[in-house]
Amino acid sequence: MSLRPTHVPVRTNRDCESAQFVHQNRDVAVIAHFHEWQAGVGLVLARKRNLSVATVFTTHATLLGRYLCAGDVDFYNNLDLFDCDYEAGRRQIYHRYCLERASAHVAHVFTTVSHITAFEAEHLLKRRPGSFDHDNAG
């Protein structure tokens, strides 16, 4: 099988067309790149439906981190002390936080845009960015 580089933008309003493209073009390697927790639904569903795509999830800042920074806390010096589930629930963002954490965990590759965001994500989302999940690759 010869894989040729192809760039086909996937739009979230065309999920059925995208899934059909993946199904009909098995000789084409497809990478689906999801940015931020809002796109996490598509990522989780792609993995749940066993679509033959490689997935990447990128966060620019964690949702919980944004809320914690907006509060009156010493954020970066206390990252390892936060009870993430409690803090997300207290701020009424628990379900969005869970979607972001699930997206980070089910993606084949998890990335962030900076070292400081990587540090934040490792503590709040419980996965080190830049790691390939060998157990989740199949």
C-alpha cells in the first residue's frame, strides 16, 4: 500500500461525509486534529466508533486552569495540590472538564502550545503532552 500525502479539511458540520471519506479511502492515511475541549466530542466519538484515523488533541490552555487562574489562587505554585474534580464541580464546569480530560486521554497524540501549558495539562488533565499512547493506538 502506498500512502500519498493528502490534505482534506474536515468540517465538524460534515461528520457523515468525513466518516464516509475515511471508510471509502482506506489507502489514505487520515489524521484528525482537534483543538480545545469544544472539539472533544468529535474526538471521543471518532475513537468510540473505531474510525480508522490517527487523532491529535491540542490544548492552548486547560479549561479548569483558566477558571483557577481567574480565581484568587496561587495557581502555578499549587498545581499538584488541586482536587481537579472538586474544583471543576465547584465552578460548575465539571462536564466540560471531563470532556477535555477524556479527549486528552483517548487521543493518540496529545499536544499543547507551550511548556507552561504542558505543565498545567499534566497536572490538571493527568496526561503528559507529547506522549504517544501505545495502549490506545490500536
